[in-house]
Amino acid sequence: MPPEPVHDVLEAVLIIFGNFESSWNNMKKFLGQKGVIESILAFDPHNITPEIRKDVSKILKEHANSFEKQVIYYSSQAAGPLADWVQAILQFSEVLIKIKPLEDELSIVNQKIEAQRKRLKECEEQLLILDKKVNELQDDFARKTSAAEILKKELNSAIETLKTAETLLEKLGGERTRWQDQLKVIDDQFKSLYLDSLMAAGIIPLYL
């Protein structure tokens, strides 16, 4: 069995890790685990439950002498730092209790920030899509504007052609009237041709 101060310190260490069996064999098994020092150094004080805090506080109160530096370091140079660690980690856990409301509030704020970052990313992605769409619309507008200019020129050309055609029709309209008058004259002449022919046919024998 180890000295009583060493036993008290190791018992407190095991309880902090959630191991409530305080036999020496169990302590030796814990200390013999691979990476036990790393586990102690990396221990998260948030893992200390109210039950663990109560039991460790009880050991520190009932065996306060075991955690005094001159006592524990005299009993074991290896257990001395563990005693310091137990007291420090317990104090740290008590501080965490006091600042838990702030931690909870900070967690909420971080969640909101993360949500805003996510929303910002979504907005940036949507903005890229809109920019692409705007560029496409601008290109399409440019193409349609160019096509409209071509159609405008063609329309102006068609209007000019139409004006020319209307002018020509007006001239042809005058020609039509003249042609109709000439046609009437020719028709009258053609009608009188029969009578003139008959008269000529009747007069010719008189000269024979």
C-alpha cells in the first residue's frame, strides 16, 4: 500500500476520471494504462459532474493534509504534481459553473454567427448566379439591340421603297388615264371603221 497522502491523491484523480473504486490494485491498473499522462494533461474540466465535484471536495476537506505541498511532495515526488492538478482542476470546474451562463450565451451567439456566415455564403452564391444571369441578359439585350438596329434599317429601306412605289403608282395613275383616253379614241375610230369601209365600198364602183 502507498503512503496515505499518495492514496488520497490517487483516489481523487480516479474519481475525477469517473472511477470510484479506490483499491490500490485499481489505482495501479489506472496508472499502468498507456497514455495516462496525456489523458490527465488533456482532461476537460467540463466533464466533472456535480457528483464527482462533491466526492473530490469531500476528499480535499477530510484529507486536506495529504494535499499540502510539503506533505505530498515528501511522500512522493510523482504524486505531488497530481495533487496540484487535482486542486487546480477542481477550482477550474467551479469557475466553469460560475461562467456557464456566459458560456451558454456565447454558444448561442456563436450559433447565430455561424448561421449568419452560412446565410452570407448562400447570399454570395446567389449573387454569383444573379451576376451570371445579368451578364447573360446583357449579352442577349446587346444581340437583340443589334438585331433591332438591323430591322430598323430594313424597315427604313422598306419605307423608302414603298414611297418610291407610291410615287410610281401616282405616275402610272396619270398614264392610265391617258391610256384610257387613247383607248377610247381608238375604240371610237375602230367603230367608225366599219361605216367608213361600207361607204368606201359603195363609192368605189362609181369610179370604175
